[in-house]
Amino acid sequence: MRWITLLWRIGTVALAIGLALLVAWLIPSSAEYPYRMSRPIEPEQYMTGGLEVYSPQNGLQISVEATDNVRVYLLGASSVELDNWKTLLREAYPDSESPDLEIFIEFYTVPLLFFHEAYPEQPLPDFLPLPASHGPQSQSMVWNVTVLDKGLQTHPEIILWDPPSGSVFSHELFPEDVLNIMAVVANPSSNTVEVDMEIKEVLAVAPKDRIIFPAQLLISIGIGLTIVWLFSRKFRKSIF
Amino acid sequence: MGKGRPFLEIFTYALDEDYRFPILEIFAFLFALGTFVFADFAGGYDRTGETMAYSLVSTLCGFPLMFIFVVLILKNVAYGLGSDLDRGVMQTLFSYPLKRRHILTARLLSSLGIAVLLFLGIQIFGLFLLAPDILATYSSTVFLTYAAHVCSPALLLAGLLLLLTLRLKRGGLALIIGVVLFFAGLIVSGLMTSIAYGTGSDLSLKIWAVINPNSALQAYYYHMGTSGFLFGGETWVPSFSEVLLYLGAGYLIVAVLFIVGYIYFDRRLEI
């Protein structure tokens, strides 16, 4: 009977933890600070959107609509990793003392890193390497899809979300660490594609998709063990 | 009959007394929900990974959750053991074919062991659900931070209260003293920092770090993440080996308190 009682108490503790997870799951999350971007992407070019810091309690909701098939990625890197890359870029382009370059290294670290790794001997263009369709076609080397593909092959660990190509996307992501996350939309086709992208910050007590299964499991275990205990009590009473 | 069975008998009795239904369940619920509610990742945004991991675990071991944990321990050690002494239950326990120290071990295993296991188990499980990457990448930092927070105030107060309860043979007063000591620790912590800044000497911080190793850990990690003006940053920045020494010293003090408690219980306690 003691073992049954012990199991019952383990069950009730599991039930209590499961209920706590359920309460955390039930606390509503809020989507705030929308960041909208609407722009055309030229053939075989890509663009990036909003590099922000996100955490396991501060995720993002992304929705993308395009006039044709595009590829969408969410890329994430830690601040330490990002700082290392910035240092690498500053060392790689020591002659470019333009303050604009410093700003671009700050905001477009990953695209510039991909470009540097794809064309290590190539100096940066003298003009600002603006994202696709914001400058003349000659700037496109930095924002070329092949550069992106090479970069992603070299750094597969930074890909947080990589859905199949399409024209409508919607996703919510809570990183498992504190990460700098940016969205990437690539146009692999030979036509210009109009893209509407919206990113919202989602604040939650806990990532709902990660806690609901443990909550269900613990509550089930708790109820199961309690039923066993109740039956064994009833069984004992009927004997004695 | 071997020694195992009476030991288990006393352990089971202590478990029944310390964690009557639904005490264990309420604390488990609070620890689990608190892990998600009080987790704060914002403190680590501009810091290195290790500092962020330290900052995150520290928020989980901060005032509300640590106080709940300390209350559970104090209730078990002071009130539980005190009631046994007060009501004469200890005399019955002494009739078991066990040495006194084994009886105390069984009692403390329930009062402290299960409470620590519950607190750490639920928090680490919660962290695993919340931020598995942080837990996996910086597991040594997470372990060290928990070790420092559990050492003081939790185990240090438990040791002090064990001695007090054995001496007073009453749990109620010891419990009140324990709660007062918990808050006194918070005040002294701030006071020591003020003294250090005021005098420009790091001696007060070092003395406090022996009693509360977390302050050494805090000074170490905060300096690692930022080079600016922060707690202890100007007057005292311990090296990692120093931090380990302070942690070892903290646990040594706890061990001494418990050893004294054991000796008193074994040889001097008169019932």
C-alpha cells in the first residue's frame, strides 16, 4: 500500500506541475510592434528584414505574401557570433573607412559576411550595398541568390526556419536562446516579385508549442496514478 | 531486521509529516509556474552567453521563488523537527534500532533533500522547456549559479536553524528567526556593497562572499559581460578560481554547521 501511496504522491506532483504548465500555456500572448515592408525583389536577388533580438519569451510572428514563388528563411545568430562576424568584416575591408560601411556592417552583417565568403578577393563596391531594387543593378552582387545559397551552405546552423518555396507564408517562432533574428526573402525566379512582409514581436510567458505536450503528458500521468490509488483504496476497503 | 528498514520507516514518517497532502503539490505548482513567470531574458541581451545564463538563473533564484523555497525548508527543518522534539515524537524515534545520526539523516533527507530535489528538478525542467540551448551550452554556468544560490541563503539558513531548533527544542521561534535572517541577509548584502563603495576597500565584499558565494559569482559574471560601472566592478572583480574558492568556503561553512548539529544531536541532545 505504501508503494501505491508513493506513486499517488508522485502522480499528484506531476499533476501540479502539469497544471502549472497549463496555466502558463493559457496566459495569453500579445503580438506588438509590427514591422511592415513592401517592396519588389528583382530576379535572382534577395532581401533581408529587421534584425532584432528575440528570446524564448519574446518571439516573432512573420507573414509574407508575394506575387510569385519566393523562398523565405528566418536566420538567427547570437550576439557573440554576430560581434565576431562584424570584427571579421572590419578586418576584411580595412580600406573602406566610410562611416556608411560601419552602418552597413552593423545592420547587414550576415549579407556582407555571405558576400565576403563567396567572393573573398572581391572588394566591396564603393557605393552602398543597398538591398535589391534599391539601387542600380551593379549592386546586385551582394544581394545575389547564389551568394545567399553559398552562405547558407556554409552556415546551416543559423537557419531557424526554412519552409518550402511558395507565395504565402505565416509562422510564429520562439528561439531556444537569446538570438538576433532576421527574415530573408529570396526570389529565385527570372521575374521581379512584389513582396509584402510583416513581422510582429510576440510576448509570452512561455513558448506555447513547447509546453503544451509536457503539460498534457504530466496531467495524464497524474490522473492515471491517482486513479490507480483510488482503485487500490476501494479494493482494500472491499477486502477488509 | 537490518538498518535499512528502520531508516526507511523514519524517512517515510518524516515525508508524511513534512509534505502532508497538498503541501508538496502546492510548492511544486508554485515552483513550476514561477519558473516561467519570473524568467527574465532581458538582462542578458547585451552580454556574453555565460553572463546571460547567470543572469537568467539568478532571476529564477531571486526573491519570490527563493523565498518560497526557503519557507519550505525552514518549515520542514524548524517546524517539523521542532515539533518532533516538542511533542516527544523524537523519543519514539530513538527507540528504533538506529544510531541517532542515522535518525537525523533520515529526517534531513526528507526535510532538505526532497525540497532541494523538488526546487532544482522543477526549475531545470522548466529551463529545459523554455531555453534548451542555454541549458545545453552553458550547463556549467547554470550549475554553478544554482550551487551558489542553494548554498546561501537556503542551506546556510537550514544549518543555522537546525542548531537553533535543537538548542531551543521548539520550532516556532526558530522558524521566525529563520525568516528574519533571510531578510537580514538581503539588507546586509546591500550594506556590504555600500561599505565597499564608501571605503574603497573590497574587504567587506570578500567577507560577504564567504557567507554568500553568489556575490562573488555575480561580480565575476557582471564584469565578464560588461566593462562599465557595475556591482563590485570598480572595487573587486574575482577570478574564476577565486569564485570557486568562495563557493567552496560557503559550502564548508554549511558543512561545519551541519556537523555541529549532528554532534549536538548525537551526544548532547537530552530528551
